[in-house]
Amino acid sequence: MSSSTPAPAPVLIRMHAADNVAIVANDGGLPAGTVLPSGLVLADKVPQGHKVALADLAEGETVRRYNVPIGYARQAIPAGSWVHERLLQMPAARALQGLPMATRPAPALAPLDGYSFEGYRNADGSVGTRNILAITTTVQCVAGVVAHAVSRIKTELLPLFPNVDDVVGLEHSYGCGVAIDAPDAVIPIRTLKNISLNPNFGGEVMVVSLGCEKLQPERLLPPGSFPIADERDSGLDVVCLQDAAHVGFMSMLDDIVERARPHLARLNARRRETVPASELVVGVQCGGSDAFSGATANPAVGFAADLLVRAGATVMFSENTEVRDGVDQLTSRAATPEVAEAIVRELDWYDRYLDRGRVDRSANTTPGNKAGGLSNIVEKAMGSIVKSGSAAIGSVLAPGEKLAPGQKGLVFAATPASDFICGTLQLAAGMNLHVFTTGRGTPYGLAACPVVKVATRTDLAHRWHDLMDLNAGRIADGKITIEEAGWELFRLLLDVASGRRTWAEHWKLQNALVLFNPAPVT
């Protein structure tokens, strides 16, 4: 006599009572003929994360998820049918005129006191969560030399300075062969400058230059850009490879390695100290998204974002093309009309930038996003915005800009949606801790900052058990609430800020610096 395990009960996730679709939560999806809890029978096999029509949809009828039109039925869709991207006409983008401007007061968030972490205080008043030596490069031509030098420093010197977490080269593809004085060249230049001053680098600025590049060290980091580490330093510490003193490749490497030694010594003398949670600067981002992103991980991140804001910290959310279709939600949440106008200005700039490159608006939603149940950028946008929480948007940063001293609360940092570019620009803004949600999975990591990875689904969390730091899929499993997951993430962030390693740090998953470079090439 054989026994069989009964199939799990079908589970659907409906984001709003007015929605006429819901997503299938069950691993592996549900087969045709499945009887749903409402009594509705599935007409099609529906993959996990994909949408089911909860009612008959006539041709042209609005399909709603998050109580927002995410598309219009291209044909009649019977109740119980699989609703996928090929059946939906994407809505037009919301115009940037006639928007609600600072019209929706944010809910009152009570202060959250008594939370702290162990961080590194810097001379400029910022606080680092890591103690890293960064070697800035002025031009792409020196990248290979710096990579060899960093390898030698890690092997030969880093063991001598146990309080230093790492050594990273800030490599990029800029600095020469471009129109360095073009109006938009300010973006990559200020990005390189501000990322060199990230709080996790402790105010130690070391630069490697070729010598003949357009972006000279003094232009990248002019006097007054950085705090002087001690009275001995009277300016930038620059290794110029074309200096006559360098005789051959090994001479260049030896010079970089030896010049790193005093920087490492000063960093090594630093110690963590107890600082309030208000010193956190947390960037939130999603990548490899699926339909669960907006149902599990991103809502949990949004709840944690509210906790951080209540604790006085700074939270940055970004990704222009992933919030563009919810622009009215952003402008209405702005703290002031001026902040709302800044949001519109940044999104309009990016609209025009994409238009110059003839980029299709629908290009953001990737094949993987669609395989995970996201039909189009409108649906993706709704799930992306939710990770910003519910606080008022207090300020806006243009690409590459740095947070001003004391700039706290919820900030919209206008960046492209590409994972590494967004992360790079959030680092330039002053991020000292990063939260990254994913449903399809990605081994994304940053060299300059710990990245806390949040899985949207339990299946991913189990399969990628040594890459994901938190499993928000338990929300869909009914084992934990959004609020409980948000508190868990909040406490995890304090632990990671105090030195607990993330999986990405354990495996040293790091990307090279990626610049958003709109300057025309000569």
C-alpha cells in the first residue's frame, strides 16, 4: 500500500481588496483544475508568482493590482485564467504635469529611541560601518596597475593591520577620452569625488594617477574636499605613474604599496565605539525582482525603513525607472512642494536622457522579471516603491550628489535602476549600509559597504542559503508578518553595522565601480 503526501493547499496573495488579480504563492505554481479557496477553478496552469484573474475580464477592461491599473486586457480573460504580459496592454506613462504636490501628509511616526551600533567615527562627523582603505583612480588607464597593487597590499600588508577590514581600488572607465568639460560631466566627476569620501573609508584619501589624463587629481579632489588625517598631510597623497622616479612596472607597484602603509596604520589605530542608530545611512534597492518583491521583501524593507527614520537615521531609495510610473505617489508624499518639484525635475531629466538614447520605456522589465510574474514596468514600479516605507520624502539628491551634514530621514536619490550603478551612486551619496532584495536571485555585492540580501521567496532562500541574509518568503508562507520581518531586518542591520559579516562579505562578492556617465564621448 503506497502513501502519498497531499498537495499543499493553494495560496493566493491579493494586494488590495479592489484588485481583480492575485498571485500564486505555491512553490511550483498550481495546475489547471485546482480549486481555489474561493471556489474558483483554475482554467490554466499558473506558475508561482504569476497572476490569476479573480473575475471575468472583458477586452479592454482594467487589470488592477495594488489597486492600481497595471494593464488593460487585450482580449476577454475568463475568471481563473493565467494573466500574463502577453494578455496586457501596458498603461501610458503618467505625465509629469498636473501631479499632486505634497498633498498627502505622512503618518505621524513616533520617535524610536535607545537603539545603537558599534561604528567608526570620522573627522567630518560621519560614521563608518567598516574600516576600509580605498585607492582612488583618476583614469581608467591605471586600473590594471592598481589591481596588482591592491592584491599585493592585501597579501603583504593587510595581515599586519588587523583592524582594517579591506583594501579596495575605486576603478572606473572615465577620466580621459571624454568631453571632460561637457555640462553633464559633473555627474561622473562628483561621483568619483564623493565615493572617495564615503564614511567607510575613514577619511583616508589615496590617489593613483597616470599623469596625462584630463581628470587631474586636483580637479577630482580640490583642496578642502577632505579632512586632513594629521598635521603631516598638506594635500592629496598621489602616486603618479608617469613620474620620472618610476623605473618599470615593479617600481610603480612598490611605490603604491609603500604609500599605502601610513594610511593603513592610521586606519588600524581606529576602534569601534557606540553610536546612535541615527548615524546609519541605509540605501535600499531591489534587483532580480519578481512578483513577490512587492508582496514580501519590499514591504518588510519599507517597515524597517520607517523604523530607521523613527530612530533618526537616513534612508535612501532610488531607481528612476522603477518609480517613474508611481510618480504621483512620490510627489504627493513629498514633505514640501519644493521637494515634489525636485522629484519631478530629476525624473524629467532622466526621461529626456533615455529619450536621447531611444530607450523603450518597457525595457526595464527583464525576461527574468517576467518569468517571476511581473508583467510590465507599471506592476514592477508598484512593488519597488513600497520599500521606501510610509515616511514623508524629505529631500532629493541628483546623481552623484552627497548628503549634506545632518540630512536625515527619507531621501530620494535619483539613480538609474541598474543594480551596480544604483549602488555606486548611493555610495557616493554617503551610504554606509545597503539592503538589497531579490526574488530571482543575484550574487550582487559591493566592495565598499556591507550588503544585506533579502530573499522574497523561501525557495530562493533555501537554494541560495549561503547568499541570502534574511528570508522574507516566510511572509508568504504565513510563518511571519511583514511587521515581524521588518523588526528582524532592523535588528540585523544594527548587527551588521557593528561588524557582523554578511554573506556577500564572507564570499567577497564585490563589483568594480560603475559610473553613470552621460557626458558625450569625443
